[in-house]
Amino acid sequence: MKSKIIYFFLLLSFQFLQAQTPNPLDFFPSAIGNYWEYTTNYGDRFRTFVKDSIAEDGSKYIFLAEGVEPWFKIDSNLCVYVVPFGINFEWKLYDLNADSADTWMVRPETANSLRREAKVNAIYDSFVFGRIRSVREIDYWDLQMGDTVINQFSWPIETEFLVEGIGEYQTWSAESGPTRILRGCIIDGDTLGNITTDLMDDGFLKLDFELVQNYPNPFNPSTTIEFNLLKDEEINLTIYDMLGRKVAILHKGYLRAGDHRVQWNAEGFASGLYICRLQAGEFTRSIKMLFAK
């Protein structure tokens, strides 16, 4: 009788642990209409998943705006990739099945960039937006040329915190501390935290736009420029030299609301500072970019 009671409680404990184990996909909620608001070093940022598609191999592509290339890919192994424009490979941002201390290559070493590795530094529970949730703490490192594993000579870049049922919660720079903090989100129709921006009926935002600092910066010869349109808009994205001369037009025309990303290859141009100017309606914003051969 005593052994049956022990077995019964062991069974209940096992079922409880099973019920408490989160689905790996809960760390990257990818339903259409999911929405996140962040406070960043560049101002407020907003993300909405507006469309998805399934490839022949079963991979899921996620779009942040209509009429542009997908931003994320989730493969059958539950790895999440970011899809840089103009680059012939994808960056493996997350491995949702990874356990504590597991590592993976984010991007390979190239002539213009160092190999980047990710490592799950810790997995633990924390109280986030009203309840206990599992948290995955992921460190990102740049490796010395020729290295293939993280070692004492690697450079720490940043740490991301993925939270069960939320996704990206915070990002901390190894040099400057917090750079991106979630204020609130709407996941599968549920509002968590504080949503401060009014949404239109179609889920887009009643604001203007945002131009983010290019990366890498300095660069040679290519760099990526990101901007966020918070409503459908006619835009001009133009490069000028420091004498005010127009040297390149990266985009001119109509774009849907959402995150956008373009790449500029400055091969053939002189080294030095350049101005990238984004004009949308009556608003204009600019960033300085350093081309260093």
C-alpha cells in the first residue's frame, strides 16, 4: 500500500513537471498579429508580424510588412534565422531547443565580418508580466579570426533574454548595458505590460517612422540600414557625401508599414563619412556612416 502511494505521488509530480515544461516555440511566439513595443537607445521601436508563408521544406517565413522580403525564418529543427537583405546566407539567431551551455554559430567568418557565436548562458524562472515564466539568457560573442569556438580571446557583444510566452524581453550590450527593453506586447490577442501606442484597425501604428544606425559602422564595403515605417508611406532613402552631393538612391517609392532593411555597397566610393537620409512625408531623419577601407 505504501509503495502504491509513493508511486501515485511520483506520477503526479512527473505530470506536473511535464505541464510546466514550456513549448520551445513559446520563446518565439510567431502568430500573425503579435505585436511588441520596445524602449531602445534609438527611441521607441515597434514590431508586428503581418504575414507568414510555409516553404516546401516546412520552414516558416515571417514578414514584418507586406511587399518586402521576410524578416525571420523558423526551420523544422526550431531554429530561428534572421534573413539579411543582399546576403547569401541566413543568420541563426536562436536555437529554441538549446539547453544551458549549448552553443551555435550565428554567422560565419567572412572577409568583412568576424564569426559570431551564441551560447545559452542560463535557463531559469522569473516573474514577468504577472506570472512565473521560463527565461533563456543568450550571450553573443565575436571570435578572433580563425577561431571556431568561444574562448578567452573572444569579444562579448550582447546578451538577449528570451521569455516564455513573450519572446525577446531585453537586450543588454556588453559595453553599455541595456539597449532594448520590452514595455508591452500583444501575444495571441492577450495584452501584456503597457501598450502606449494606438493601433489602427489593420494593426498598423499611428506614428511616423524611425531610422536606425547602420551596422557595421565603420564598414567596408557593405553596410545594412534598418528603418521602421509606422504607417504606409512614400519614402526616399538617399546617400549623400559630406559636401551634400547625392551619391546613391537606395529606395524611392511606396512601402507598407513595418520594419525594412536595405544594404549599401560602397565599393568604388572614397573612404570617409556619408549621410544616409530617410524622408517620409514631411519628416526627415539622417544618420552618419563611416566607410573605412
